[in-house]
Amino acid sequence: MSSQQIPYKIYLSEEEMPKYWYNVKAHMKNARAPFINPATQRPCSKADLRAVFCDECIEQELNDTDELIEIPQGVRDFYKMFRPSPLVRAYYLEKLLDTPAEIYYKFEGNNTSGSHKLNSAAAQAYYAKKQGLRSITTETGAGQWGTALAMAAAFYGLRLDVFMVKVSAEQKPYRKEVIRTYGANVVPSPSETTAAGRKILKEFPGTGGSLGCAISEAVERARETEGCRYVLGSVLDHVLLHQTVIGLEAKTALEKYGVTPDIVIGCVGGGSNFGGLIAPYMGERLQGKNEIEFIGAEPASCPSMTRGKFAYDFCDSARTTPLAKMYTLGCGFMPSPNHAGGLRYHGMSPVVSQLYHDGYMRAVAVEQSKVFQSAVMFAKCEGILPAPESAHAICAAVDEALECKREGRKKTILFGLTGTGYFDLGAYKQYNDGTMTDYIPTEADLAKGFSTIPRCAVNEGLL
């Protein structure tokens, strides 16, 4: 079909919205390694996880066999407020780059949280309410997840405590106010309100915090509060599962016009939005039905895939969570307080990590100034101010489109535009003022983080 017949925006009807999430684990050649109980050095049981997570989320976390998992009607009703989201042909970006490539992006910023995070927030809050819980806790980096979960908690009538990475709380005060407007309590992390926070502050005085720190505090609060569970916005399998509505909608929209991407690109911090975007295409790749190239774009300042180690590590800085096998910089790695936004996690989704380790995707690390250069270019030609996280994917997509130009080859590129950057104007101000700096960890910085990866039986090959 001629590209001129493809509209600028492709919308799906409400009836075309997915009724099932897509479980890519059902087709993985090598299953992601099980979570390990650090006390017993054995795989975690459901009982081990129930003290922290909602029961239904645990079932989804451990489900490696069912390709399709039904989206409850109560969640689909919530989704109707902001889904389906548009798929956009980036005609103006193509013209600016003078590339033979066709570029599409799936835009997830059409809701108050300004991001894709609401896809999993709605599901996890729904399951918490269904289970009879009264409150939930979480962490947030740039604040997108905290905002989304505050919206969902308000909708389902749950109390919410949000431990927000301190540097983000300082850089994004208005994101914090949106969270509070929806009735949630915001605690800059690390804080004096938890034992984990006090320990981290003692070890790292004046630290701006990290997602690992905030996770530690949120998990501790959940464990010590009756009728409460911890929910999270990325990394784990059930979160990636909920985000597959992104990839499923994108695939349905493109198939209306007979389009199959050659390259699918997403930003990666914890991995859930990238995993959700690629899941239905990756499932087909694993079954030998396509040869799509998958690219994860991460910040050079927090390069968990491109420079990390594939090992069992704690998911939090205080070492209170189960051990997960993933690409990691070490649970003690403290990222630079730059504007990588939410892409500041020391590890990576175990599912994404296993697929990367098995060679089904590649990763690129991009520097902040180049990311914002791409963000500003995109804003000027496509009319959307992207979140710093999303701009990592834009940057990688631009690089691929320019490579097509150099090679004189036409390829179809799909990337995820995970959200808007209207609460990230401090970062844009730095870029516009010329004060933005690019921080890349030295080998010594990485070695310090790697030294915190636990020396345990599973990492020593004894189990």
C-alpha cells in the first residue's frame, strides 16, 4: 500500500482495544531465571512473595505458559478513559531528516499522568482493591509512575504512599503536586521515615537517592502496614505484561495498512514499556515468524544493559527484596543526578534481560545532550514535547533513520513515545541554557557498583 494512503494518525475504535494481555514468556526459548529467596538461596514460592505483592500479580508473575491473560472488565472500563492511544506516522520528522525510512510512534501521553504508566497502575490498583486491601505503597523516579498510581488509587478508593527519588522531587515539584492532588502522600527518598532510608542516608550523606533506595522504603512500609501491599511501575514480569496493550494496539493499527516494522525501538530504564511495546512482535520472532530488529535505548549515565553484568542481584538498595537475575550495575550503584528521568534504575527487567542475553535484541547507550537535541528536534517538527525518557527512543530512532539515508535503504521504524515532558522543563531549561552536562560512569564507578552484587550460591554457580 502506498505510504501516501496512510493517515498521519491511526486510531482504533473502543471495540478494538485489547481484551487480553500478551505473555511473551510463553514463547521464550530460555525462561527467565526464577526469583531467589536470599535467606534460603532457593527459588521464591508464592508464600515468599505474598507478604509484599498482591495475590493476582503474583499469579501473573509466575505464569510462564499462557500466551493470553484476560484483562478484567473493571480494568478495561478504566482503560476506556484514555485508550486506545494513537499511532502516528512521523511524516514531518521523516521530511526533516530527509530519510527514506518510514517512522511511526505509539503515543502514550494522552492522560493526566502523561505516560504509559497508567496501563499497569490501573491493573495493580484494581487487584489490590479486589483483594480487600486498604492501602498500597510504591516508589517513583521522575514521578510519572507515582502520578499514574495516584490516579488509579483515587479511582479505586485506596490510600497510597509514594516514595519519590529525592532529586526528582526537587527537580519536579509540580509532578509531586499532581500526585498530592489525587490524594497520595509523597515522601522524598531516602527519608528518615524508614529504617532503610535512615541506613542509606548514613551510608550516602546528601545523596539524591535512586529507585533502588525508594523501593527499599516502599517495601518496608508495605511489610509493616496491615492491609497494605507494595506495587511497582516497572521491572517485574506482571508490569511488563500490563504494558503489552501498547504493542498489541500498535500491531493492530499497523496491520490495518499492511505495515510490519523492520525495527522496533523503546527507551529502557526498568524495561516494562519497552517489553510491552515489543512483546507481540517478539513473540512472533521467537516462533520464527519475523526478523524484526529490537533496540533498547538507555542513558549512558545508567547503562545497565550495555555495561552491566548478567547476575542475580537485589532489586533494591537496602537488599530486602528477592534476588532477580538481570543485567545490573549493582544494587548499590548510585546514578548521577542528571535528567535521565525515570531511567535511573540499577537493573533491568528479567524478561528483557534474558531476551537481550539470548541475542534477540540490542541496546544502545545515549548521552543526555544528544537526547535533548533529538527531543527539541522532535518537538519542533511533530508538535509534542517529549519526556526525557521518551527522547532516548527518539534519539535511537533518528540514528536508525539517518543510517537508512546513508545506506539508501527504506526501512519501517516503530518507536514508543512513552509520555510528555511538560513536568521536565527544568531539564529543558538546562539544555536551552547550555548548562547540561553529560555524565558517563568511569570503570571505577562501575566497579564500585558491581562490588555490591551479592556473592551468593546462585552467582557462584553452586546452585
